[in-house]
Amino acid sequence: MFENLQDRLGSILNGLTGRGALSEADVSAALREVRRALLEADVALDVVRSFTDRVREKAVGAEILKSIKPGQMVVKIVHDELIEMLGGEGVGIDLHAPAPVVVMMVGLQGSGKTTTSAKIAHRLSTREKKKVLMASLDTRRPAAQEQLRQLGAQANIDTLPVISGQSPTDIAARAVQAAKLGGHDVVILDTAGRTHIDEPLMVEMADIKKRSNPHEILLVADSLTGQDAVNLARSFDERVGITGLVLTRMDGDGRGGAALSMRAVTGKPIKLIGVGEKMSELEEFHPRRIADRILGMGDIVSLVERASENIDAEKAAAMAAKMAKGKFDLDDLADQLRQMQKMGGMGGIMGMMPGMAGMKDKMAAAGLDDKLFGRQIAIIQSMTKAERTNPDLLKHSRKKRIAAGSGTDAAAINKLLKMHRQMADMMKMMGGKGKGGMMKQMMGGLAGKMGLGGGMGGMGGGMPDLSNIDPRQLEALQKQAEAAGLGKPGGGMPGLGSLPGGLSGLGGAKLPGLGGGFPGLPGLPKKK
């Protein structure tokens, strides 16, 4: 969502960091460009004005203009003010109230209230082990109550049985009573929406609030609606009194202005953001992490959290053991590709890697997109078990059969086999003898730089057990990563040497698949 803004701010701030000294005129010129970039991103004018005024006030001080690295100081000021504009610290859903805690969802029709209600229920039940009851108060939209019931069945969440003819306020009172009797910790009320704000809607919301006494009132707003979402938040807050915001469709290609404006205009925290269609694709809103992404500093903490949710610890341990023996077959490659898909694909991972956001366009231009992963998994699935274990069996006739089964051609199969061969050779090298193997040395060195210690979860130099890292450790990890040079735009990974364009490569050595980039990313052509 923030890609255009990220590109614009990145180029403006890089122009400042490249200079030895800054004059007041330099800072003013850069801030004019920052102001223009924010307005183009659809950020509210008042918010932009106060943001640039605060940055100018701090950036034109003598201690900044005469400091050792004035450009970097200005970048830091912009970063800090961006965090402040987004709300400072992240705020989650508040469940500190007597059970059942009532959460009331409000918003316009089509903003994603019903789906978001189910996502929140799924998040509370899986992450916080809460017993949740959902109730649909939407008696106007056809099949709205049935939609919530089906989402509840899909996520294994209790839903209030539908009694035809009941008013929304009666359903709300019945839901709270049912939650008390059923021993539920949380009850989520999915209220009706309209295509626009009108008086009957506001009267109904106020009546429901009076009957159910909600602890949290969350406004669900579509982040693609731009400044209208800010007006919507103001109206609901004045009439009903919202406690927080949930922004949906943050994975869309909007300009992000609503997200940047809503906190500053309403004073209400953005608590959650929807980043996809799946039940699990709902994230907490962390101002610092969003600011880091906008300024191209990456988001190591979110990447680690996403990995801990999607990577199977047992499979990872088995893979580490195989790698230590230098074994890597096509089944292992398919597992790696599936895990990358689960973590948001190449684009999602690259967007969170420090200094790597600019590589996404280059990779897409080279034909390295997430569809390629799907095709390669299809090729591997079209092979027999023996062929996957021993790729040397694949002669012309077998390749012909696999190509027909996967809807590809012999050239695509040959590319995949070449990539696998290069990766297998690298695994043998990494699992080799001497000082615990190259893999152990590399991971241990990186862990040391990031303050994770040398043990790495008892996996013989593999990645740490991500499931046991608590959020405070993750925040500390982010700070340590920044200190080690990971959090700077274009900084690359620490201690691994830089390649052109911000890609890291072990001391400049070429790794398979990318012709000098990441291991195992197929299909990106080498430079001619």
C-alpha cells in the first residue's frame, strides 16, 4: 500500500544523507518534497502541515546542521515524527473487563465488518485461548446472519442461533445473556451498516450500545476509501464514541493516506489491519514497524513473527538435520517454496527485509513472481516419489510426462533441476566438516550480530525456535538489528558484504539461482 510513498520519501531522504553538510535551504527544499509526497499519498492537509512544521522545527536547529551526519539526523527526525503521527505505541484490543467482554463492530456496508469480526474471533481464540461468541445484528442485508454462521463454522467459533423477527437491540441483549450462560470470555457484535451515514443508522448504533454496554467499539473502515474514511471515523466517534479503528484491505494498491491521517485526526488508535482474505491475515498495527517500512528500513520483527506462525518447528528441525548431512531432495525444495508462499510470497518477504523493498520491481521484471513458485510446485508434484528422491532418473521420456502433468515444458523442468542441483551442492558445502560446517558458522555469526547467542535453539546452527520468543525479545531484536546496520535504508545484512542494489551475498560470492543473490530463487537471469 505504501510503495509509492516509500519510493518518494526514500529518494528525497537519500539525497540528504549523501551530503557532507546541510544548509537551512537544503532542509526546506527537502521538506517541500516531503510535503508534496504526503499530499499525493492522500494524507489530510492539516496532518501534513503539522508534520512538516514539527520536522522543520527540530531539523533547523544548529546542533543538527553542524552534526557529524546531518542527513542521517534529519532521517531520524522524519522517522520519529512519522511514528508519532501514526500513534506512538501500538495498542491492542483491550480485554481487561469482567467476562463476557463485549466488542461492538461498527462501520459502513461493504467495509468488511463481518469478515473482520470472524478474523478477530479467530485471533482471540487461537492466540489468547479465549472462548468467543459471535452474533450478527444485521437483519437488513440478505444472508448476513448466515454469512457469519458459516465463517464461525469455518474458524470453529460459536455463533448465536438466529431467531427470525428479532430486532438488533434484542439480538444484542440475547447475545450477552447467552455468552454469560455459555461461559464465553468475549462476545463480538457484528452490527448492520449502510451505504452512507444516516440518522436511523446512528440511532440504532446508540440503542445497541445502551443495551449491550460494550467495552470496545471498533470502527471497521476500508483503507482504499481515502479521506472519506477520516470523515466516517469523525462521524461515528461523535455519535457513538469509538475506542479504536480496524483498517481493512491494507494489502491493496491504495495510497495509504487514510491510515496515516486517521490516528492524527481522530485521536483514536488503529488497533488492527487486514492484510489479506484468509482468517489468519489480520495483524496488530505497530506504528514503529509501519514507519520503518515506509522509510525502507524493513520490518525484521514482523518477519520473525510471521515466520514463527507459518514455519512448522518439527519440519524445520528435520530439514536442519538433513542439511547437516548434506541431503536436499526435491520434496525439501517443494517444502521451502510452500513456506515462502505462506509467509506472503517473494513480495511480502522482500518488503520486510531492510533495504530490499526496491528489489521487488526488478524481480518482477525478470519474471520472478509468486506464480513461478506455484508452477515449480506443480512440476515437483507431477513426479513420482522415486523421481523426487533421485532427480538423476529424469530422462527425456519422464520429463515429457511431467511437463504434460504440470502444464509446463521441458525448459521449465530443466531450470528447476539446475536450481535444485546448485542448492544441493550448497547444502553439502554448508553441512561439511570443519568447525561445525559452513552453515553453522554463517548462522552463528548472524545470530551473534543480532544478539541471539550461539546456541540457536539446539538445532546445530539452524534458526532459533521462533515460537518461544516473546514480543519484548522481538522488539529488542529489532533495535539490535538496527544497531547492527540492518535497519538502515539499503544497509544490507550485517557482515555478509553488499551487492549492487542492496542485495546481500556472502562476501560478494555468487549464490545459486539468482546469479549472485539469494540462494534458491529460480529464474532471475545473470548479467550479460
